[in-house]
Amino acid sequence: MVANESLPHPGREDIELTAVLFALSDEARLALVRQLQAGPLDMVDCSALGPEVPKSTRSHQVKVLREAGVIVSELHGRNRRLTLRREDIDARFPGLLESVLPE
């Protein structure tokens, strides 16, 4: 595990295919990953989960993606900045993201 502002993130070599597939199997999490392919976003600016989604649900969705190694969640001021770990996922599982993310 790689520590990142007190939240654990798996190292590249520790990212497991089953965890990534589980994380991407949820429609809301997949929508968030699709939004992040354009670049990092502050968690409060991620519209993919919708404004009506409770903060606890939003945090859980981000946690699943982070623990699977799909995203990085870094402290950014008083917020969290979310970034897609495209290089790491592509290195571990070539072609996976291309198969689930539109160009």
C-alpha cells in the first residue's frame, strides 16, 4: 500500500483485476471514472454521482475506486482531488480501460 495524505492506495503491482472489475461494475462508479478520464476533479465537482447523492454514498463510491487502485484521492485544500490512475491500470491490464471508457 502507498500512503497518500493518510488514505491507503494500492501500489501498481498490488492492483488486482477482480477488484478493478468489481469497482467498475457499478453504474455510478463507472460514470465517475468516465468523468475523470478528462482529468482530475475535486470530489465536490464530480457531477457523475449527482447532487442528490448523500455524502456518505459518494464517499463510499470513491473509497471502492480508491481501494481497487482505479483512482487516487489526494488532499487538495479542504477537499479531495480525484485522479484516474490510467497509467497504472494500463500497465497492469492493457486495453481494459479502452474497453469500458468512450474515446
